[in-house]
Amino acid sequence: MGAACWRILARGTILGRSGVTYCVGIKIKEGLIALSDGRVTSGNQVSHARKLTLHGAEDGRFMVMTSGLRSVRDKTLAYLERDMRTPGAKPFRRVLDAVDGFCSALRQVKLEDQEALEAAALPLNLHCIMGGQLVDDAEPGLYMIYPEGNWIACDERTPYLSVGSTSYGKPILDRALSYDTPMQVALKIAYLSFDSTRFSAADVGYPIDLATLTTADRKIRLAELDYDDLMEQRQWWNSHITQLAGQLPDGPWLGKLLP
């Protein structure tokens, strides 16, 4: 695709740019959690699009979440799906195999489009989180892929990976989440990390896509939730965090800073 076309996409549609996003993947003892926001921005345009998608056969699906140029994301996933459907292609048996397939597709897109993107002042900045548990995986795997096609794996010491606007949701994850956190509690922490981000980053917002993979049955379950669906949780958190701030013991500054 030529530079002129990329400029048109970036200025006139949501395909060139996807704005800021927030995606977080969590790996705990009971399985995986994936959360992504659904807001897409390009200039003054706001739309919604699914950033958490499932790929692979029904009995061997894996999750993909991305942040960055949506056009690069779509082309990379199209190449991955094409390669998976090539006659004679064998199904992925491990999540790591799927990660390698995605990385190969991303490097191909980079070879084809990076020059035109740079000429249009658009960075090839795709970041990806992939997770799942395929037939040969002893446990669920969670990986983050960088624009260069290299990756890191999630481990027990830091049981989450995030991409996009990550700074606002990081404190609650660092403070409250561990590998032994129960799934029910980890879902709440994932939501609070999104809510903190949504509150402070204008380009991150509802709806959100949530997915879980439980090690007990290796099934991936999906839910889409909008603003009104989470009103109770949002109001509870806003009320209690304000109350807790007021209940915090007075610090040594009190006698020096107040009359």
C-alpha cells in the first residue's frame, strides 16, 4: 500500500490509526483472563471495534489482543488466518506455535508496508497479547509480542501483561494481583485496572470485552459489557475509594501544614 493511501486512511477513517487502547492479560493458577476496551479513535472520530478475538479450531482456540495501527493488526491477522488455512497446514498444538505464526505474519507485513508507513509518518507500532492452552500445553500460556516480532512470556512473579495506555491501570495490578489470586477476585482487579485507565485516558472507554480460560476444562468464555452493565461496580468503587481516603490515618504533615 502506497504512502498516499496510508495518509488517506489515517486522516479519513479508523483503519489507519486506532488511537490509545487498553488491553491486559492475566495468568493465575486457575487460568487466564483477557480484557480489552472497545473504543477506537482517529482524530475527532470515535467508533467501537473488537480488539479481543479468538482464532483456531473450536477445540484449540487462542486469544489475541492488539494495540497500535488497526490496519497493521487486520493485515497481520489475515495473513495468520491464511497460513492456518493453507492446504496441508497442521493445526497449532501449543500456544507458542501460534505466537511464532503471528510473529512470522507480522514480519511479512513489516517487510511489505514499513517503508510506506514511515513515508506517511505512521509508526508500525503493533503490540499484541496472545494466550491460550492448546492440546500439547501443560498449562495456559500468555505472551506479549513487540512490533519487531520478538516476544516475552508471562510468569508467576509478574502475572500480567498489558499494552496500550498501561500506566493508569498498573498500580492496582501491582498492589492487588498475584499468581494465587482466585479467578473471581482477579476478574474484579482486571476491571478496576480498566476503570482506572478509562477515568484518566480519554481515548479508552466502553464497551469492554472480557474472556476467561479455566485450567479445569480449558474452555474460553467471552462476555461483552457496556457502561450501564457495570454501573453498580463503578459506583461502589467510586464511593468506597473516596471513603477510604478520608479514613486514612493523618500523617506527620498535619501539624506542619494546617493551622
